[in-house]
Amino acid sequence: MLDIVLRRFIPNYTQTRDPEVRRQYGVFAGGVGILLNLLLFAGKLTAGLITGAISVTADAFNNLSDAASSVVTLVGFRLAGQKPDADHPFGHGRMEYLSGLLVSLLILLVGVELGKSSIEKILHPEATQLTALSGTILVISILVKLWMGWFNSKLGNRIQSETLRATAIDSRSDALATSTVLLGLGITHVTSLQLDGWLGLLVAAFILKAGWSAAKDTIDPLLGTNPDPEMVKDIQSVIMEHPQVVGIHDLIIHDYGPGRRMMSVHAEVSDQTDVMEAHDIIDHIERELGERFRIEAVIHMDPIQTGNHQVEQLRARTAQLARDIHPDLSIHDFRMTMGPMYTNLIFDLVVPYSVTMPPAQVKDALVQALQAENPNYHAIIHIDRSYVV
């Protein structure tokens, strides 16, 4: 059924990696959200006036804020779909993350205001009354919100949108909150216990939790996080399919919004490989990554010594000594130069953030381990904290 609707409103709806199709998904979801949330606001406000319950009225205004959030979502997707320009050469994709963050802030604001109103109702309780009409309105609103949660979750997963996923979380929280309000009104109707203020406070807690969760999901890509491990594994597999590449390291992915990513990585090739041949291979890999992952790749070529048994043996031993200090440590760009008195070992030592030991202390420990192997080893180590595969 969903596919039939999407086919009607979004041409080429299956091509979810296309930025224009993603934009249309967002605009469609925003329009549906505005319409349904305005209807829910009107219905719940009517129910709130009938029952005299602050929790119902507050829940109505929560839906009004959801309508505003849907407007933000719609505008955010439209802005994110704008093409790069002179001032924003990497496009406007991060506007989607910013719109998701604004949605989260609106959710948090509603939660705070609802909490304040509920505390006031606890201190000064007033009688509430549940009627068949108000109960029916609340039941329908619960069902609508559950459907909206499913709808936004489906669309969000299809286009990998944190904004729509945040909206789905908010919709499910709204359904739970309204269910709690309805249950409380029913208990009050049967027992005359004044639970309205306490239930409003519980609803506020649900909303605040949902807002915080949604905010975190949108803040993370804005601040920058490690690449998805599965994508890293796939990228590594594509690069290492080429026999001329010996290894890769220093993979960094920059996220400028859905559909607009850039990456850089260092590819190790044998120093015996012809420079023109290696350059042609690297260019081919960059194009292949772009086609398969819709990512703009820049690959730095690192020539390394191969075919020298002594160098390879010492490289493997140095890597093992590093792992003995911490299993997450690794090395790359290993070179060896022989002098009359010392053997210089030149390499990069990768110290990821999972290693709590200070990088300088890690470096000293490795130097001591190498000199314990051979006092003539002189280690020249560069600390690297980039993401490494």
C-alpha cells in the first residue's frame, strides 16, 4: 500500500540514493505530518476543553508543535536539496541535520512547558471528566500517531534520514503519552483520584526523553563520527580487490549531508610498481568508489618496500610489539635505512582514541621495546590518530 502511494507522489521512488528523490521523500513526509498533526491538535484541544484535563490540552499543543516540526522538516529537505554554489561548494545537505536538530529542540521545549504546567496542576488539582466523545478522540489520535511512527520510520530507513527517524520516535512517544493520559482519565473517572497533573508530568518525561534521543542522533553527524564499520569493510574490499594495492590506512570520511560524502585514504603500493601504472590504478579505484558508494574519493599513493625479506620481517615484528602494548595499535609507512652505527626504523604509529594511554607514553614504550630487541635500532616514529582500517 505504501509503495502505491509513493509511486503516485514520487516519481522514481525506488532510487533512494538520488538526492532529488530523497528531497521529494522529505517534502512528502513533511506535508503528511503537517496535515495530520493539525487535525490531531484540533481534536485533542476539543477533548481537553470537554474533560478540563491539563494533560489532554498539553498533549494537543504537543501535536501543534509536531505540525511546526513537520514544517521545519519540509523546509529542511527543500534547502538540503539545493545545488552547490560559490558560497557552499559542498552543497546544502547538512541543512537536513540542522532541521532534525531544530525538531528535537522543539520536542524538548514542549516537554519542559508541559512539565511546568503539570507541576502547577499537581499543586492546584482540578476535577476532570471523561466523556465518550473525548475518549473516542483520544483513541483515534493514538492510532493515528502509531501509524505516523510507522510511516516516518519506513521512509526514514529507506532514505537513511535521521530527521524522519527522529520524527518517528516523536510520534511513538506521542502515542504512548496519549495512552497514558487516556488511562489516567479512565482511572479518575472510576475512582475520583486526581491523577491529571502526575500523568502530565509522566508525559513530559516521555517527551523529554524522545527529544534528547532525537537530538543526539542529529548532533552526531554534525560533529563528525567514525565511518560506519560495514561501509569501511566494503570500501576496503573494493580497494584490495586490486592486486597492485598492498594495504590501506588513514581512511577519513567527511559527511556533508545525505548523498554528499567525501573520503580520503592512503593506498600502499610496491615501490617497484611503475609510477604511471600505479597512478592509472588509483584513478580507476577512485571512479569505482564513486560509482558504488556515491562518494567522492581522493586516494594518496604510498610506495613501500616489498621483496626485501629483512624489511618485511622487521615490519611484522614492530607491528607485533605495538600490539603487545595495546591490541588496537598499528603501524604503516614502514621504512628502514642502514647506517654505520644505527638502523633507522621510520614509520607511523596509529594511536586510536580507544587507547587511553597518552600517545607520548605509547611512543616511548614502543621505542624501549625495539631497543630491547636490538640496541642499534633507532626509531623515528610519527604519531597518527586518524581512523585506520
